[in-house]
Amino acid sequence: MIKRSSFRDRWNMFDLVILFTFFFGILPLRISSWAMFKSVVDNQVLVIAQYLYGFNTMLLTFRAFGHMLETIKGVGTIQIALFHIIREVVVVLVHFIAIAVAFSSAITKISVAESSMIKENLNGSRM
């Protein structure tokens, strides 16, 4: 039986994501690709499986480097600080995107309103 404390460790959760990606994403797609298609040309199922392979490889590489960094003394605190920094950077990026969308939509609305006024004035002065 899996203990609840094992789900609190982020690396264990990360390992579960890697396993679920393989067993419930890549493996079924590969099996259906082998069963349904004779060729690899124009095989959309195989393309999706390859994307998931790339994603899974990225996760495994991150996990391997994380494990290597855990073995070096003093890197654990740096790694924790790095995760906190990444979380704060994500918050800043989300705020930046929200501000950019808000201002760009306002500027677009003003531009459309102004251009419609100019077109009305040009049409009205010609008659």
C-alpha cells in the first residue's frame, strides 16, 4: 500500500507523472500505431507518440540531473531556493501577460473606435 507521505515528496509525484505518461500515453499510442498503420509515413498517431516521447525524455533528464544534484552536499538548499525563484518568476510572468492583454485590448478598442470615426468623417465630408 502506498503511504500518503510518499505523495508529499515532489520527486515521487514527478516520477508518477513520468510513469503515467509512458504507460497511459506513449505505450497505448505505440501499440495502436503498430496495429493500425503499416507505414510510418503520414501516421498522426506516431507523431503524437513521438511528442510524448520528447516530453517524457525531458522529464527524465530533469529527474536525472535533480538526482545528481541531490548527492552533492549543500546543493539541496540551492535547489529549494531555485524552486521558490521559479515559482515567483511564474507569478511575475502571469501578471505581465495579464497586463499586456489588458492594455493591448484597450489600445485595440480605442484604435478601432478612432478609425471608425475617421472613416465616418471622411465619408460625411465627401457628400
